[in-house]
Amino acid sequence: MGLSPKDIKERLKRMRQKTNDDVKNREKGGDKRKGVIDLSSLDNKEITFFKPNEQGKEITKGVYACKVDILPYIVATGKHPNNVSEGELDYAIEWWQHRSIGVNDDSVICLKKTFGKPCPICEDMEKKIAEGEDQSEINALKPSWKVMYNVIDKNSGKSNIQLFIQSRQLFHKEMLKEMNVQEAVGGEMIYPADIENGYTVLFRANDDTFKGNKFFNFSNFAFIKRDKYDYSVIEDTIPLDSILRILSYEEIACMYYQLDEDDIQEEKEDAHNNVEVEDNDEEKLENMTEEEQQRPKTIRKKIEEEEEEEEEVIEEEESDDLTGISDRKELLKIKQKEELDTKIYTKDSIEKIKEKIREARKLKEPPFDTEEEEEVIEEKPKPQRVRRNSKPKETSSSSTKCPFNHEFGKDCDYFDECTECVSEYADTYKKCEKEFNSQKGKK
């Protein structure tokens, strides 16, 4: 797409406004072995990726000083996650992605968090949360927030354009924060990606790990006024929206549930040919939510089969003295009376407690005596989970406190927020973990 200098000036103006909005909304979310990047549309153009630990200057072990110029690109499709129109200029692209999906451990773009559309993985995750399933399984399904840019590495002295992909929280958010500081101090906004009035971005990348996963923490952002780029450079940048691999609901469901794509295609053809729906399907549809009705029949059938299998297992397991018990205290009496080696928490559902009792019984020998006198003793429950939007609890004047209002040094790795704390509040997490381990050693 050829753009005149006048066209570029107009688009630069709109891109500057979007940059202003990004800085203002930096704290807000983005709800609305194949990866999510597909370079096949670039006609075999040689693409390289900017890597801080390879192209940054290592100033101390594991700390790299980086210097890049971010360049704008022309939006090429109508599928930009931030609703930037085709033909406009933008300087970055953001999306949410699920990892390790299907037999090949693929990554896929989350339709719910990125575009506000139904996502089969999010649906299953919400179901698992509602049923109180293992938190590690739920965490594995949570999407992560990513960002990508066109950059030129200024340390190398080369002018080739590279792709730079990073965590939105760890890089983009931190850069926007510093841009906001620069505006407050200098009195005007700076636009790093502007080809007329742009800035070279300096930052440090620090090696870090969490539970075996390596990543970078970014800090020390600074901006240096750079020379103007020729308008023609925009023709050389990669239209980032055109290389995102955006799958349909059906394609993601096939990958996630390991379904046959031919079945999905056949179903689409039946729908196109107005094949009649069976009577029993009509009855089922009446009892479904709008979101469930939008699922292809093949996917609904797969989910129904899995649920029926689970129900059969439950029915087999429940053919004992626990069948029909719906009182939590009654189940706790049984657990205490039989001296079963299992832990029951306040968050456990009735069915979860029954499951734990059955498993503990299988491990206990000899069989328990049902004639013993019953005694009501409840286990001390773990603290109730605190919602982020709930009223923060009272905290001491100590300089170390949990950003999510939990017990610093005591609740480490117990709550959902702990998995986010490592990226958003890395230093605080490390102190909390250290305190937790030291307290544990005293016991």
C-alpha cells in the first residue's frame, strides 16, 4: 500500500492518540508446537527475532543493556485485536494466548480475552473452577498476555527490522509507565515509534526463573531523541496483525478436545444444507445456555460423552454409605471417626469431600469399625480466599506486605494471585517466599 507524506502525517497523528490512550489505560486488561505467529504470508521474507540475551550488552551476569528503535506498521486486516482499522498505523499488537494445547502442545490465541468471543478452552477452565478441580490444572489453562513490535537493534549498528515479542505485563506496561513519568516531568508526551519525532528506547533485561521457567524482567527504561526516519521505512515493516494465527472456535475445540476435523467440516456442510435437527437435540438445546448452543454439535457431543463418563464413575463410587449424604458436618464426623489420613478444606465441595474419604478408605487397613461412638471434630479450615475487589484487610506498618491483601510470608503459593505476583511484583514475591521458607524452617 503506497502512502503519500500527507497520508502518513494523518496516520501518525492517529497513532499518537492511540499511544496516549495506551499510557492512560496501562493498568487495564484486554478482555474483549504451532505458535500464534504465522510468517507464511510474507513470501519467504527472511525474518529474525530480537532477543535481549543475545543482542543486548551483558553488563553483569544475566543483566543485558538493550537499545532499540520501535517502528510503526500499516494495519493490513480487519482483525486487529485493538480494533485499529485497516490502513491505519500502529506501533504494537497485543493478544492473549493459551499454551500447551492438544497433543502437540500448540499455542493458540484466546478468543475470549483477545476478541470478547466464546473460547472453548476458557469455557472448560470456568467449568473446572466451578467444580473445584485441581488448581494446577486450572492455572495451566489460563491465558497469558503478549505484545509484539517491529524493532531495529541499535547496539548492532545494523538496519534490518526484527520482530520483538514479550510479556505485555513485564515489558509493554513498564515502558508505558516510564512514558507517563516522562510526560509528567517534561510536560509533553513522547512517541517512541514516531518516524518524525521518535525516540530510541533503552532498557535492561534481567534473567529470571520461576518454578523452572525462564523469562526476563525489564527495568531502567529511558528515551533518547532519535533522527527522523524516511517515510519509506513504513513499507518495510511487517504488518503485525497479518501474521497472527487466529483460529476459529471449532478449530480450537478440535485441537483441545482432540476431535476429528472431518467431523466438524461435515457438520458445517449439514448446517449449510439445512439438515434437520433431531427431536432430542431440540429438547437439549432448550436447556442450554446461549454460549453452549453456539458450540458445533460434534463438540457438544464430545463434552456430553465426557460428562456421562464422569457421572458413571461417580455412580459406581457412590454405591456405599456416603450415597445421599449432603451434610458437610456429617462427612467430617465420618472422617474423624474413621481416623482417615486426608485433609479437608473449606473450599472443598461435598462431592470433593466424599471423593477424599473414599480414597483414604482404600489406603486404610484394617477396615474401620462402624460401631464406634461418633465424635464431632472439624479440621481447622484454611483461610478464606479474598477477592481482589473486596475490602483490603488491616495491615501493619511494615514495609513488606502482600499486594493482594493476603498474609505476607504465610500464604505463599496458596492463592490464585500468587501465580501473578511473580511477574507483577517479583521482588515482593521473592521476599514473601523467603519469609515463608524461614518460618517453615523454625517449625
